[in-house]
Amino acid sequence: MHPSSFGRGTLIGEGQGSILVVASTSKQVRVAIVDDHESVRLGLQAAFTNAGFEVIDTAASVSELVEGLDNREVDVVVLDLSLGDGSSVTENVKAVQATGSAVLVHSIADRVASVREALAAGAAGVIPKSSATSTVIAAAETVARGEVLNNLEWASAIDADRDFAKAQLGRREREILHLYASGLPLKLAAQQLGIGYSTAREYLDRIRAKYVEVGRPAPTKVDLLRRAVEDGILPGLEPDGDDSA
């Protein structure tokens, strides 16, 4: 059984003659690969296939991928940043997202500016080309589930970018963002902080407004998680004596 499917057994017959029929209750992860080096495409294709993924398509460019997909759906596209067709990082990430797929950047780790651009465009994570194949596969599974990949390459790209504008959140706003983006329902986050649900909702609305102000909108919970990771609010709160919101 492939890593992203889970089976549920049905017992047929009675006694020693019974058999257990296992049916898959979840679909394969559908992946596509964009890299202008054929050897990389073939290597990743073999690795994902062996791991039980469904490789929908591979291509040397995003335009070739979009044409080849022909409206077929993909869960995650593993995207090289440095393609030889003259396309920009932003337009490639946006074009992949337009197909409905999440984007996992697969790049040489020292290309900080390109990594930063991809993250700003909405890529769900970055994995270096030097990573073990198993690490790439695990990252693709994470991104395919709609989660944000939190790794060192994110932090390196963001820390090196002095133009990266952090939203100026008060301590209580950071606490709400920390709990909510970590997975707690807003009601439980409010209870944990000892405030009312309506107050927590006001903080959350204010957080989203502040991210819009700095050009980094976060309309969904996944977007808020991404912003929390980017700004160092996750995995932990940074110490700050300002209790204002």
C-alpha cells in the first residue's frame, strides 16, 4: 500500500475460512515534476512511483506541464526554480497554482533570492536538491495534504531578505495567531487565553488586516500558518514585553 492510502478491512465468511478484504479509503497523491534536466525528472519520477505516488506528468517547463496536464488534476508540483526557458519564478509558481496544485520548490539551496520570490508568490515550501529522495517524498506528502512545509530553507531565505515586511502584531495577536495557526479552533484558542470568542475573532480580523497592509494577505488558515512560520511566530512565540494589540 502506498504511503498516502489507508485501508479498512471487511471480513468475508466465518471461522477459519474467513478472509479479510482491505479496501483503500484514500486516493494516491498525484504529483507532477518540472525540471529542465531530464536526469532529474527521470530520477524523481522513479522515486515517486516506487513510493506509491501517481506521477501525472513531467515537463521541462511550466508551460509544457500545463499543456500536458490538459485539465487533469495534480495535488503537488515539484518545481525547479531555475528553468532555461526565460520564465520568472513568480509566473511559474502562479501558473502552477492556477491548475489547482500546490507548489513544492526543488532548488539549489544557495539561490536565496529565487527561493524568497517563490515563497512570496505562494509556494508551500522549499526542499534543496541536495536532500535525500526520502526527504523530498515526505515533503511532497506534507504539501499535498495542504500543509505548509517548515524547514531551514524557509528561514534562510527570509532572514536574508531585508525587504521582507513583517506585520506589526501585538503580543495578544501573536498569541492568537500562534494557537490558531497551530491547529486549534478559534473557540479553543480563546478559552486557552481566557478571552471571549468574539474578542478572539476581532484579533484574528485585525491580524489579517495587518498582513494585507504589508502586502502579504492571509485569507485562509493555511495562509496564516505560512505567515506565522515566516515571521518566527511558529514554532514558538518570541519574547516581547508589549501586551498591546
